[in-house]
Amino acid sequence: VSQSRYSRLGVRTSSGNKKLINGTFEQLDPVNKFMSVVMNPPFGQAGSMAIAHVQKAFNHLYINGRMVALIPGGAMDKKLDQFFEDNQDARLVGEIKLPSVTSIKQAQVLILELL
């Protein structure tokens, strides 16, 4: 889901079966499924917006689909624990803690898979 000039150009010039959806991520209907989602969601207070976006994106995955998300660390850990408790079909494939020299303190990259 993107409204950028570059993504529209890519849809027009690329071969294959592509569809441009002109709207926001929050408006995307859950019937739309994807094999992969890569996201950098807004963090919000203590990761509240990030976990909401992760949950929504997870609901858009096909079985065996994967999601890569840049999310805040630290304060969001309890929310992630709850996410995995609520989504027994979610599997953590990888986790990368970003070094402290990055501009985003305590950020991490999660790689999730829908079983």
C-alpha cells in the first residue's frame, strides 16, 4: 500500500501480476493477503502503534508468509510477549538488535512467520 509516485511508476513498468491500492495501511481490508510484508511502523508511546501495525500486518499474511518489521525495543517487549501468546501460529524466525550508534535507540528488527 503506497501512494508514492515511484510505486505507481513501478506498477506500470513492471511485468507480472501487480495491483496498486490507493489508500492507507489502516484501511486495507483483511481479505488482502501477502506472502511478505516489510514495514517500519510508527512506534507510538512505548510501542503501542507499532504493535497494532504488527498485528494488522500479521493478519494480512498467507500461511507460510513472512513479515519483517523495524520496531522499538525495551518498552515494547511485554507487548510482543502478549502478541505471541495471542497468536500461537506466529513464529519468531529472527531478531536483530540494532547497534546503539543508530539514530533509533533500542530498535530491533523482527522476522515473523505465519505457520
